[in-house]
Amino acid sequence: MSVRFSLAKAASFRPWSRKTSTESDIFTGHHMHADTRPASITMLHSSPERLRADSSGSGYLDRVPEDDSVEFDGRDEEENVEEIDEEFESQGLYRGSYRRLLVLYTFVPLSFVAFFALLALLPIWVYPLQITPEYPSVLPFPFPELFVSAGLWCLSYLLRTPIYSFSVLLCTSCRLSHDGFSTVLSTVAHAILSLFLRLLAIPILVIPHYLVYDTPTWRDPAFRRVWWVSLGWAAVEGIVAIKQGYMNIALYRDVLVNDIHEEERIIEIEDGATKLGRIYGATDQITYTAEPPLAPFVVGSNASSNLERVPLLQRESRASDIDLEASLELQVEDDIDQLMAVRARDELGKYYGIPFIRIPAFISCLQRANALLFSLGVTLILSSAYLRSTISSMSWYFINPGPDVPSSDKYSTLYVITSDSPSIPSLETFISSAWPWSSIQLLPTTLKKSNHVLTIGVPVVSILQIVLSLLHSHLVLPKAGVHTVVYIGSLISLGVFFTGLSVWDALS
């Protein structure tokens, strides 16, 4: 900021207001006598040091306002920083270092990997299995669970745009022109679709076919399979979100003003108008000027008489024109890229309510942790409700008669078993195919299935999913604030996570 000093005040200011008699004689010329001392000694005795020593024994000159201790107010300094930030943002610039932003955001993937590894090892440490399962898949555990859930998440992600387009078309046909209707409709539809795809991974992996216990419990190997299904879903979601975070930071690379080089950028700030000099890190604007045409060559000895002129280096002139055209095309492309970056930054600012680079790295780390916990909780709740329902009841159970029976007759006997079928044997237990867990396995016949849990659990989880999705939409997020939404998401995610553990008896 430009600082203005009043010359009149500076001229009227007198640092030594009181004078002793000796000082008066010195300054007024009384008692003057010839001084044969060198000029340097005379100046030394006439210096303010002598005046200070002679002034009333105090040893100090009268203090001036500039000599007083300057007290800085932290609030004023913060206000000045905020004013500078606002001034920069009004010009489309932001204070900060691109390298520092990248270093801070690196904590997001690191914390995500650490938390993912912790949750992956949690079942092994806390919930050890008494049965060693043998998986029939070509790929070893848990790769099938990871790949299936990752593929279903990708399908859900790809369907976001068609769902939104269909919502806009439906709202337009119903004469609902407000943007909020289409946003709410697409958010609700996508939330329900994502829950359906989460649940679809359970029958795709044939998890209900190989249950060891009649009810979902952490002692069943199915618990670990469901656990890894949820981790696979959250892993792909986290990877895509982290990549988008780096891309969002890269949008601000050319408009960041490093604090070290502020003086080089700010030429003058006066009356609310900021004139900026060289922008550190920004793309330099190159002014391409065409080369002057080549001077014609005069043929003949007499230039005045011979008017025939032959231009030389015509090929080089054409090459320079081609280079000029290419350089202009590059400049136009750079301008278009800058305009697209400006538009993208503006859309991000409207979506989050603040510039993306102003979101603390801790909030981004917490958001990734919330996504992991919420994915685990939702998948555990949905899978438990599904495994207790009649939908998951197996219609065909193959009986393994044992090693003495020929392989041709191995699967000759089968039972049609449902929850309401009268053909269930009246024995305490029946032998069913234990593959892939063991050679022979005993399961209880009282496989009572009920859709009561499914009819309650799915609507509740759907409501929570819709609420979280609406909180992260552009209708609520800029008004509520990123911090508030993330903290609310933390409470919901923790509640859903522990609820999912409880329905699998993992808290008892």
C-alpha cells in the first residue's frame, strides 16, 4: 500500500525543543570565538551526542513520536492479510505457493492408505476365524471382492451424468425450471442406485451360498468377504477423489502469488485498485511481432536508373510467416486454456463456497476417512439384511455323498429347500455341500428367513445416503460450509459403522 508523508508536518517537526544556555549560544552565535580545532572535532563537539550529555543531566534527548515503541496488534495484522487476500481474489489471484499446496495435500493420500491398511488388518487382529476357508475362485482372496465392488462403483460413477440429464429432461417436461428440482431428483436417484449396486455385489460373489452359520455373524467367513467388498468400493472412490483433488489444485497453479515475491508483483495498491506486475508462475504473455519485410535488392550499378528490383530470401520469408502463424495459434490455444481454467475455478468456488485451495488438508483427510467408515457400515448393514431375507434363500443345495461315492453320482441327490417349503427334512441337521469350506459340514435345518430386517434396514440406509449426498451437493455445501458438512458426515459415518458391526454381532 502506498504510504504518504506530509512534508509540512515533517518540516515543522523539531527534534530538540528545549535548549540550554550553552545550546542557545551555540545555535545563535553568542560567545563565538576562533576555533583552531579540526573540523571533524568541531563537528563532533557540536553533534547531538554532546547536546544529549549537556541536557539537564538526564542523558536523553526529548523523545519524538517515532522513538516510541511500536505496538503491533495481531487483529490488525490479520485484517490486513484478509484485505490483501480479498484484493488478490478480486483480481483473480491467490496468495500461496503451489509446491506448498502439493506437499500439504500429499497428507490426504498418505492418511487414506494408512487408514485403509488399518481397516484391512482389523478383522485379522480383532475377529480371527476358527475356520480356514478355501476359495473356489481362480483369483485368491480378496481380489474377487475388490474387483467386483470396484467395477460396480465405476458403473455407478458413469451413470451419474445420464441420471442428471434424465432428471433435467423430466423436470423440464414437468415445467419445473428451477435447477434445485433436477439436482434433488438426480441426487436421490443416484443414491438409491449406488445402494442397489452395493447390494448387488453380494449375490454376484455367491456369498449367501456358502454361509457357515444360519445368521450373519463375524465368526462366519462371509463377514470378511463382505468387509472386503466395502473396502473395494471405498478404495476406488478414494482414488478418484484424490486424483480430482490434485487436478483442482493444478487449476490454481498460474494464479498463485508466492509470499516471497510479493514485492515484485505489487507495483502499487491505491484507492482499491491493484496494479500487478510480473506474476510468478503465470504464463508469460508473449507478444509476437511480425518481422519487417526484407529490403529489396537493387540490380545494376546505377540504382537510380535501374528500377528492376528482385526480392531475395523469399523462402525464408514464407518460413517466417509459417512460424508466425504457428506462434499465433499457440497463443490462442494458451488463451483458451486460461479461460477454461478461469471457468473451472469459478465453478469450484461456487460449488464449495470457498476456493478449493483454501480447504485445509485435515478436512480432506477426514472426508476420506468418513468415506471408508460409511462404506463399511452401509455394506455390512445391507448384507446382513439381505442374508436374513428370503431373497437370499438358496433354492438348490447339492449334497456331497462322500469320497466313497463315484464322481458320476456325486451330485445326483439334491433337495429343493426354501424357507416355507414342506420338503425340508425333519432331522436336527442335514448334510449339504460344504464346498469350499470343508469336506462335510452340518447346518441347522431351521433356516428361518424373514424380510422384516430388509424392509427396515434398506429405507433407513437409503435416507442416510440421500442426506449425505444432498449435504455434498451445490445446494447445501456452499451455504453450510465445507467444515460443517464434513463434521456432520463424521458423526453419521461413525454411527453407521458401529451399527454395521452390531448387526454382525461384532460388538458383543
